Amino acid sequence: MAPQNMRVFDGRKFMWDGELYDSPAAAEAKKQDYENQGFETQMLEEEGKAVLYTRRVVKEIVLEGEPPSA
């Protein structure tokens, strides 16, 4: 089984974290870890495996170096 790499929930794009979890409890522990890091998460069960999808909105972009000359 290969889950979809990207899914849309409530009009927002989430990406699969690349892991298949044997139990919802294992997925829930990882889900909490992602949420503690500032990610939004969605969990699904597909073919007896738990799958996590995550997203995080970029809030700040840090640019380094000098801007290119015109």
C-alpha cells in the first residue's frame, strides 16, 4: 500500500509524513510530537494502517546575503 503523498482536508493541503503506523496509538504519539513542533495534522486509517498527514504554514522567510544588482 502506498498512501497518497498529498491530500486536501477542509481546503488545505497536507503532505504524508512517509510512515505507515501499525496502530492508531503509535500514530497518535507521533501526531502529538508533530503538533508540539507547530504542525497541523490529520490522521487516517487505510488498509489496517494509520497514516499521518501534516502541514505547517511558513510565517517568516529569512533571506541572507546582498540583493542582486539591477
